[in-house]
Amino acid sequence: MKVLVFNVRYSPNLGDGILALCLENALRRAAPELTVETIDLAGRETYDGAGDRRRLALTMLGWLPSGIRRLLVERALARRLDLLKKAWLPRIAAADAVVIGGGNLFQDDDLNFPLKVGAVLECARQVRRPVGVFAVGVGGHWSKRAQTLFGQIRACKVFHLSVRDKAAGDNWRRHFDGWRSAKILPDPGLLARDLIAAPQPGGGRGAPMIGICVTHPVILRRHSEGGRGSIPLLKAAQYGALVRWLSKAGCRVTLFTNGATEDQRFLESIARKLPAGAARLPGLTVAPPPRTPEDLVALIGTFDAVAAHRLHACIVAYALAVPHVGFGWDRKVESFFRAVGRERFFLSGKGVGVEQIGGCILAAMRDGIAEEAHARHFIEARAAVALLARDLAAAVEPAFVEQV
């Protein structure tokens, strides 16, 4: 049997690549006879970043009304999607099934994902291939156009349907009221420890090493659900203040990113504003941008604690049993912390300052990761992919036997 998995494996944000690889590996482990191929929804085939064009495009789109943004995105993607559908159609026809997942793929980011996911659904329906949706994130607001594009799934033969947390499940139920409900299954990124050899933790080398994952404000503001004033650690000066606070608390600090070019540019701007204090902060390190998902997982595994806005920096930290603190900007981050019982280490809202963040990081290190819960979540994540494999076999094997 052969399955094509559609997600954003080669996104500049390597967190997406991590969960894509985790899903591939776990599917092969659950069903060794299965041939698994992953296709990037944007047609990318390498991990090369999108460069500064992406940051400029996101900034410009942020200045425009939502209706105009959607119109521009659809026009910009039209020719590319036509080419992708022509390439995808014979590949889907040659496969036994299609899986869309994981990642925050059912969100209406100015029609970017609705158009791409809609193209996959159109192709699968055209050649009558069964479709599975696995452990996806689901946005709360969809435009009418997005509802139509995502709604094409109603006309597909759906063999599996799951989302990654309760918030996504609530959103799915609201968007598809009266249709099929979705199971809630763990994000495959929880299997990240399978991507590398045993991590080399920062502990035992003197002062604890804290990894601070830097995210460009344009990303946070674009998807913020509570307004920019409610996002902790949004400005370069705040990152600098946190570095100094942690240094005074006896910690070393590494600034790093998930790989996106805009994040790396922002990290560099932060570093440039700390030259005068660099001599007084000998424990400060600026990590080079990771080139592959495995690079990012290995880097996170070297820290004693992590603080991040990026969801998959937090998920990977948890997968590697590295204590972590998350910042609110998108409901998906809070949903993850709630799912693994770490709500007290999630910070959001106005008034969250450097002292509170630093104190929370130190508390996370003192508490560590509860071993029993950690083991349970890992087992559940692996079982979730095994369930997908069983549902796939049940949908495909009758037709396969009939052909034979």
C-alpha cells in the first residue's frame, strides 16, 4: 500500500518539518508494509528558507484589509496551484490513499491553507482516493471562501478524522456542525525524540543553559488572537532584558530560532543591541540557524530549559523532557500546555514582565517534567499514528483485495 501525506514538511519554520518527519517515521513503524511519501503543500522540496521576501510580504499584507488580503493571495497562488494540481493528480491516482496532517493546516491565513488543502481534496475526489485528516490544528475563524474550500472534504471518502487538541475539536465541530466529528489525538511532534540519538542535556556543565526561541513580531501580530498588547516578549528590548535577568540569576542563555528567515533576522537585531553588555554576559550564545528538523531537535535537547512562542519548540522540548515555558499569542500554544498539564508554565496577557518570565523559567527547571505523564503522552502519540495506520488499512485493503 502507498499513502501520500500532505503537509508543510519543507516550511522555513522547521517545527513543521519535525512533525512531518515524526508522522512519516511513526507510520512506517506502525505499518512496515506501507510506502509513505510526504508532499509539501507549497511544492517545496528542500529546507531552503524563503528569504526576506516572506517577511516583507507578511508585513505588507498586514497593512491591508482582510478582504483585499484574501483576494491578493488567491490571485498570487492561482498559477502555482494549477501547476501543483497537474503534478499531484497522477501521484494521488497512483497511491492508495491521501493523508492531510499534521500541523495547523485547517486555518484561514488569508486563504493560503484553504486554497492548498482545497486543491488536495479536489484531486483526491477526482480520482476517488480515500482521505484521512490527522491531528491537525483548526482555526476558529474561516471566511466564506475558506468554508467552501475546506468544505470539499464532505464530498470525499474520509477514512480518518482527528485534530490535535480540544480547541481544534471545538472549532471543527462549529465549522462542520451536523457533519462528522473529529477525534482528539496528540500532535506527532511528541515523537521528536525518535529523530535523533539520545540528546546531550545542558545539565552537568556548570550554570544551566536556557534556550530562548526568538520569533519575529510580524508573525505573532499576524496570528494574534488577543491583540499585540497581550503578547509577552514581543520587542527586542524585552529579549535583551530577559537575557540580562537570567544572567544575573546565574544562567547561561542561547538565543535560537526555529529556522524561519524572518525570525533569524530579528534574532540578529536583538544580538546587535547587546554588544556593550556582551563582555558582562559571557554565558550568552547566539545559535546559528538550524538547517534541518533534526538540527533543531538536537539543539533543543542541549538546553536545561526552553522559553518560546513557537508551538513546536515547546512540543519538542516536552518530547525531550526539557522543562519549558510558553507565551500566549495563538490559542494553539495554550491548548498544548493544557493538554500536557503544564498550564502554570504558560504566560499570556498584559503585564507579563521579564521578572515573571525569568521566575517561571527557573520554576520550570526546579519542577522538571513529570515522568509518568511524559511517558503516557509519548505512548498515546505513538498509538494515535497506529490508529491512523489501522484506519488506512481498513479503508484500502478491501479495494486492494478486490483488484487482485
